[in-house]
Amino acid sequence: MRRAVFLDRDGVLNEPVVRDGRPHPPATADALVICEGALRAVQALREGGFALIVVSNQPDIARGTAAPAEVDAINERLRGLLPLDDVLVCPHDDADGCDCRKPKPGLLRRGARLHQIDLTRSYLVGDRWRDIEAGKAAGCTTIFIDRGYAERAPSAPDVRVASIAQAAEWIITHARNTMHVLDAATDPAAVSVSALKVKLFADGADLDGIAKLAADRSIAGFTTNPTLMHKAGIGDYEAFGRRALEIVGDRPISFEVFADEQAEMLRQARKLASWGENVYVKIPVSDTKAAPTDEVVRELTRDGVRLNVTALMTESQVRRVVDALAGTPGAYVSVFAGRIADTGRDPVPMMRRNVALCESQPNVELIWASPRELLNVFQADAAGVHVITATHDILAKLSLVGKDLAEYSLDTVKMFHRDAAAAGFTL
Ligand SMILES: [Mg+2]
């Protein structure tokens, strides 16, 4: 089953003829003018894997004010100008009592039958209330292009935009962000690690664990921090660092400075950087007195040191740090999405904005740090985050990705049974 974008015609793909504030179709094929940005929008949606189906009310046919052949000629010209899969027309007026005149969903349903479309995962783009109501009745996500007509507005479209270009952009982002959730609900096997674009880093300081993960080439890099090192009982920082470097080979690994004074931070950073080309030096976003470390970041970046600026939580911090990283040969900005989530805030939209901030500077990549669960890997991927660094415990759950849920349910039942038996409970 494919996904589709159902597109209204007049006012969505082509310029309407507006009289008294209300839109009308062009009278002839020659009068057809494609909306600005429509070709690019349609191409982007097509590349996104959507079937593109035009669903158009043409009541002027029933009213006798437009010849069916002229409507056909307009649609032929439209299909010549835009790569569309189908153009479906309702020629009726209200009095005909058909099931295809929008706001009825008949045209969308016909399109779904003809092209094997899953309506609930599809979109409708329209510029009038009839379009949006039809889209909703068919179970689609609806996008209203508000052209400011002097007529009733649709109630509660999923989003309101100003152009077909904005509509396409919104659909592509929305589809990407909901894909994993929907795939998991409808087809568990569709979720896979190999389809991920986000790079997986392993966050830990246990050398055995690092060695085990280093054997897995899907782990693209490694991070450590003083808290994890302390927990792992590490006493000799340099011995640990050099051993970890031997294990990870040429993959990036981050080691953090622990000084609080800027001069000492600089000294430690240069020392850590001297251990290897693939060392990223972690600099906290501020010192313990909340003074920003921007100057340290700037100076080390000027010297060509690769940094991983860490412990960020806010967008203003990201903006400042990305600015300080100008000219870096390669750097990471670690935003603690998990800690943000711990405060009851949704990190996903914030991380999406942070991606855009990082992309303003070449060679800067965003890390989703402190994930709380395996699902965060898929959320980070959908948000376009470059890297997620997860503890070894979370990475161990990668083996569960795409697991059949019925099978997993049975495993759970067996676990309860086994544990109850092991406990020797009686009632
Ligand atoms: Mg229209």
C-alpha cells in the first residue's frame, strides 16, 4: 500500500481565476498558469515516494458552463506540465447527489482503489473548505493553502500554509517524523537499524564493553565522560584513554577535560588532542560558575583541535557554540535531549531546530546525548540529528529492533511464568 498526496487542482497546482474574492477554474487550456513552486513541490513529493493524485470538483460541467472536452484539455495540459499519477474529476453539482463531489470523499476513495493507496497515511492539499472536509472524511492528513478567499474557511485542517511549496515541505517533514511510529504499528518488520541515517555512537567507559561494541561496525564512534569513567572505576585517565584509542581504531572518540579554569582547560584539551587524530576533546558549555567557555572553544578551534562541546540544553547555547566553532575541521555539539525530556519537555522539536542551527556551520554535527530509551534512536533519526550517543545498555536493545510484537508478547508471558516459578510463590 502506497502513500499518496491528493491535490486539489485550481488554487493548488494552477492559479485560479478569482472573481469577487472567489476562485474559479481557468476557462481554457491555454489560460492555465502553474503556481509558482508547484513543479518543484510535486517533484519533491514524487521523490518522497508519494503517488500524486489530483482530485478536482468541476461543477461547471453539470451547470453547462464548461464543456467536458475543455476540462479534459486543461487536465491534459496540467499532466504535461507536472508529473502526476492521475487526475480525477467530479463533473457533478450538489443537486446530482453524487458521492464524488467534495466535501464527499468519493474521489479520494476512487484514487485509493485505483492506485492501492493507504488513505490514513496519505495527505490532501486544498485551498477550499470542501477539499479539507473531503480529506478528513477519507482519513487523510489535511493541508489548507490559505489564499484569503472571501468565503468560509475550513474547520481545523491539520496545518495551514501559504503555498504549494510550503505544503510539500510540511508533508515531507511530517511523513518522515511519523514514518517509524506508523511502520512499527502496521508492519513491525519495516523497522530496521540498517535504514537509519543517524550515526550510532557508544557512550561508556568500560573497556570490555567498548571492545565488544568496537567489533560492531554499525557503531560509528565513541564518547566517554568523567562520570562514566568514575563509575567504571578508572584511576589513570591517560592509560584508559590510550587503551580505548587502540580498541576503537580510526573511529572518533571523545575525551573530556575536567578543569574548571580556562587556562587549565586549554592545557588539558591540547594534551588530550595530542593522543590521536580521531580524538574529539569535550569542553563543557560553561564552567561551574556558569561562565561560557566560548573563548576556549574559539581558541582551540583556531588551533585545529576537534571539539565536542557538551552539556548543552538550550537553543541559545547551541547558537552561541556553533558560532564559536566557525572554521572547525570537525566538531560535535552535544545536546542532552534525555535530560531535557526528564524535565517534561519534548526534545524532538528542539532537536530539529538544533539540527538547522548546526547545519549553518560546515563540519559541525549535532549529537543527541543522554538518550533514555531505544526509541530515541529512531526519534533522532527522524529529526535529522547527525549522531546519537547511547549507553551500552541501550545499544544492547538494538537486537530487539523490528522484533515481532506477538513473539515479544509471548516472551514476556513466559518470563512472568518462569520468575514466579523460580520464586516458588503459592497462593
Ligand atoms: Mg481549489
